Amino acid sequence: MSIICKYVMFTLRIRHCPFESYLWKNSRDQRICHLKSILEGGILLSKSKEEIVDLLGDEYNHYYVDQWKYFIRDIKTLPYKMYLEIEFQENSVSICRVKLI
């Protein structure tokens, strides 16, 4: 997890919780608490695009593109939005990271 992501999570006093697909898909407000589990636990690594859609939903990602983004949170104190970015190689997750855009 990047230093910026850790700082943002510390500043916002985000608690960590184990990843639950149902909560991720149905409660955007709770997504940020799943980040540590996703990034440090390697939950998504080596998963196919179909498996990612099952776990996280499609969220307007195009199947033929190898870089997907999932909205996590607006950061009100900074002019950024936080996203989970997933990169695929040969239909398998190779990298998961947090991006501030």
C-alpha cells in the first residue's frame, strides 16, 4: 500500500475490515475499509476478469480493456478521488493499487 494511501487512511481514521464481496458491491461508503485486505492479502491477484466481476461488480469497466478502476471515495480534504486500479495480463490480475485522481 502506498504511503499516500496509508496517510489518507490514517488521517480519515479508517478502520480495517476483512473483505466481503457483498459489502463492496452494495455499500460504497464501506469500500475504503476493505483496501488493506485487498492490497496486502492478495485477494484479487491471479483472478480472471470474470472472477473480478463476481467479487467487485463490473462498475462500467469494459471487458476488453486491461486496466479497470473501482471508485472508493471522494477525499474532501484533498482535491482527489480514490480508486482501486486493477491491471490484467492475459486475463489475469497482475497488479492492484490505489490511485488518487
